[in-house]
Amino acid sequence: MERRTAWIYIFSKMGGAGTNPLKVSARTASIGFIGGFITIGLLAFLTSFTSSMWLMAPFGASCVLAFIAWDAPFSQPRSIIGGHLISASVGLLLYHLLGDGFWVIALGVGAAIALMHLTRTTHPPAGANPIVVIMAGSSWSFLLNPVLIGSILIVVIALVINNLDHNRQYPKYWL
């Protein structure tokens, strides 16, 4: 395929072919609001009440998946907990071995994406973890708190909130 034809083909695929399939529901919005409010509220409270950091920005995005797209593979406990652990571990390892250069951050995100996929723990919000850990210069304790404890807390609250709704069964699977 000649170069110009290849570019035309690539750009022709960017037009989209349908309409947004997402359905709007007041019930789903309410569950998302309640779940996100309780989860982030608790993590923020613990952060202000103790000397530890319990909250990180990717947890907000994890709440979107846990309470709105609760039945998606990316929203299952394995992906929430495993994805955050793997991605944060990658970021910490690279930071402590290679420093905080722009290329280390890029390498961290790319490696985290690949490892989450290979371990079947893909959780899109966790892709930001290497950025968070490297830019903050985090210590290894960051892996326990906020990453592990926070992601477990998200799952525990999602278990309760999602299963209060008779139309939901969370999780769809554990492993």
C-alpha cells in the first residue's frame, strides 16, 4: 500500500460509525454517586484523620468502574486490586532503579499496561499509578498504603453497594 493511501485509510477509520451505546439511568447514576461518595469520602477522611496517605487520584477513576461499569472485566476485584498493585510496583521499581526522568515515567506506564494485560488484571485507572509514584518519589510503603489497602477498600464497598441492588451481582468473578 502506498504511503498516501495508507494515511487515507488510517484517517478514514477515525470517523466513527455509530452512536454512543451507553444507556443513561437515574438508578445507575445514584449508585455511582453513593459508591463514589462513600469510598472517596472514607479514604479522604482517613487521610485527614491519620498521618498516612490513603487517597490517590486513580482511585476516583476506579470508583467509576466499580459502581457504574460494575460488570465489566476491568471492574472486577482481580483487576482493581491486581491492576493497582502491579502498576504501582512497576512504578516503584523503575523509580528506585532509574530515577524520575520523563522516559522512566513513559517506560513505567507502558510496562504497567503490558503487565496488567499479561496477568489478566487490566484496570485502566491503574495505568496512572507509575506517573503518581514516580512524580511523587514514593517509597515502597506506598504499595501497602494507599495502593493495597485503598484498592481493597474500593472492592469491599463495591461488594456492599452493588449487591444492595437486586439487579446486580458483584463480582462477576474473583479469579
